[in-house]
Amino acid sequence: MSHVLIIEDDERIRASMRLALEDEGYTVSDVESGEEALAALEGSTPDVVLIDLMLPGIDGFETCRRVRRTSTVPVIVVTARSDTHDVVAGLEAGADDYVTKPFVAKELAARIRALLRRARPDDESPSTFTFGDVAVERDAGVVTRAGEEVHCTRTEFRLLCELAENAGRVLSREHLLERVWGYDYFGDGRLVDVHVRRLRTKVEPDPAAPQFILTVRGMGYKLVV
């Protein structure tokens, strides 16, 4: 039974989210501020964290950034607006996915299932990939650059593995959404774009002029070894 932590300052929304997710079989904890959430995370690690962006005090963006400093737990940010700036800023802060209010409980539960799902590795696929001074150890869940470990979120790691397993091939955003975020997920291409940008900051010598993770205009992305 997976544990979900909800960070939401509106008591009615918090209660409805908790009841809906409990009906879906999740164990749910909830807090009303970023400060409470960070304190709670010091004592335990949930399987998924839902963060409302418009929190009082430490807002959702900063809460997400602080969570990311010490944890790879999957994060979904919740926003009342589908404004591109808010969505992208939430993803740049370290979120894996986002939902906008109002949302359908079944959709939220599906997003959580997609984040928790782990594709079974292909036995014929290599367990280690290298490009430049970067090494990806798929089975160990480790990325190193010049011998130093690189901190990646779970979603960033899955995205890097998908690109590496298909090195030289152009992968569309739709393909990456399906393979990385979940087979039953129909999502927003911005999720892919933001995560690619984040990966480039970690594995490229110059993220502004990438050598390995390349954009193929109008088609998608490919990793060049």
C-alpha cells in the first residue's frame, strides 16, 4: 500500500483529496504548509508527494526545491492555473508531473500510479551505458560524471535510460511520455522538455550547447554516443 503525502493549505480540498486517494487504496498523510511538510519528511519518506504551489509561508515552488535537495521521491505539483509559467516553474523546481485544479480524483490516482510504475528492464538490454565522461548504471540506479555521482530524480533517471537504450534514435515526446511517465498517461510535452533541460545541466559540459542529448526539431530528442 503506497503512502502519499498531501501538502495543501485549503482544508476542504485537502480532505477531499485524502478521501479520494484512500478510496483508491493509498495510505495518506496531509499537512497544510511547506514548513510542516519539510518537518514530516525528516522522519519518514512517502512514496509520492503532492504539493500545492500556492502555499502560505514557504510556497510550493520552494518546498519542492528543498525536497529535491535531499530526496528523489516522486513529486506532483498542484496548481489552480494551467498558466505555462507556473507549470514550467513547478517542473523546473524538481516536480515530476503536475495537475491543475479542479481535477478528477480518478485522473489524480492514475497520475500517481504512473509515477509509481516501474518498467521491467529488458534482459537483453545492457545494464551500463556510457557517453562522454558519463556512465549510467541502470540496475544500480546510479549516474556518474567523471567518476563523481550525479544526483538525478527517478524520472530524470528513467528518461536518461530510455534515451541511452535507444542511442542514435530520435524519440518523440509522445514516445517518451508513454515510456517514462506511464503507458496509460496522455500528457503535456512540456514535461519532456523541462526534464531534458534538467538532464542537460547534469550531464552536458555546456547545457546551452548540448553535445549528447540533442533536439531534433519537429521530431523529438536523441542521445548521441
